[in-house]
Amino acid sequence: MRDPVVVGTDGTAASRAAVRLAAREAVTRGCALSVVHAFTWPDPRPGAGGAGYAPARGAASRVVEEAVAFAQRSTPGVDARGQLRDGSPGRVLVALSRTAALLVIGGAGLDRLGTGALARDLVSRSWCPVALARGPRPPTGPVLAAVDGSPFARLGLRFAAAQARLHGCPLHVAHVVPDGVLGAAEAGAKLLDEMLAEVPELPVTRHRVLTGPAAATVVRASRHAGLVVLGPRGAGGARRLGSVAGEVLRRGGCPAVFAHSAASMRAVH
């Protein structure tokens, strides 16, 4: 069987957007959708549940049931299956990402403190591509692959190409160079040509060199895309989350996918 699409849910509006996006991706890929809620309790010792444990776990089960029902209503034909897992959301979802085709999370959900720390953790530590949903419905527009020549950017370009083919939409590929640096545009064009040549199965693409601060320029370009795809780390060698990925995670103008694979994660651990 094909690896499932996994989506984390906590009952918020943001996680509903994630469930909708994940259901669409599961149907497009012809695989199951695993709808997951991570249940935590203050005292994890066996038998230490206390009086409030059963009601809390019942409420958590209802979060899963409602998310599965929402997936089935929003995307007819989806094979949605619910899971209630014990543990913190980060630990549960990272573990499930080892055997997932795609992990989907909400842009403002899964983080009860509102700091974005959980999303950053999942984007940097997942073993499969991570999709960040934004808005109640996925916007229309091209798939934008933001590349910089790094190994994760190469993964992202291949994912973006497959995504464009699956959804029948245009693929745009962009590389950002500093403004006003002599020879930067020519070097950027060469890098783009080399990367495109590495993916012979690319659909028809539009590729261009953009100038300006890398993070702000990619965020601006994402406002005209239906999906932006990039690596969680760039050519600068960040061990956790690169500056461009962090800014897209925080301020991107459309849903985003941060490209991972099990092989890439073994290489950085």
C-alpha cells in the first residue's frame, strides 16, 4: 500500500484547513488519509489518570471523529482514518512522518501557546515533506519552487514538479540573488539551468532569477502562487531551519511545502 498522507488536528480552524488540504492531497495521490490527534496528560504514570482523565480523553476522541467527518464531507471519496495517539504533538507527528508521503499541519494550529514553535520543530525535524496549510481553502495558481542549489532545494524541485503534474498546474522555478552584485544574475541563471537539467521529467516551466533579500523576495513571490515549495535549510548550512524557510513559515502568502526525505534526514542527523 502507498504511504499515507498524515494530518495533525486539534479542532481549531487552522487544523480544519490542514485537514481539507490533506484530504485533497490524499485523493490526488490515491492513498489513505491518517487524521491524528496527540493526547497528553499531566501525569503519564500508569493508573495516574485521575478524575478528569476519562472526560479529557473522550473529548480528544471527538476531535478525531469530527476531523474525519469533515475530511469526508469536504473531499468525497477520501479514505480517512482517525488516530488518537498518546504523546506530545511534536513527538507523535515526527514519528509518523517516517512512513508518510506527506505531513500536513495548520498555519496557526497545533500550537496552543501561539508561538509557532511546534510548526518550526516539525518543519525542521520531519522525515517526509511537510505542508503548511493557510486559509480556509487552498488558493489557485502555479506551484512555485524556490531553489538555491542546496540538496534540500533539489528535493523541493522534484516535489514541485510532481505536484504540478498531479494537479495539472504550471510550475514556476525561482532563484534569488542579491541586488547590485556584479555577475550575480549570470551566476543565478547558470545555477537555475544546472538544477533544471538535473530533473529531466520537469513539466513545462517558467524559470527566473529574482533580485533582492532572499527571504522577503520569496515571501513576496509566494503571494502570487497556489503553493510554494522550498527546502527547510538552504545553501547557508543551517542545521535546523534556514532563514528563508523560517520567514516563509511565518509570513508566506500561500500554502507551503518544506521538502524532506528519509535519506536527507539521515544525512543531517
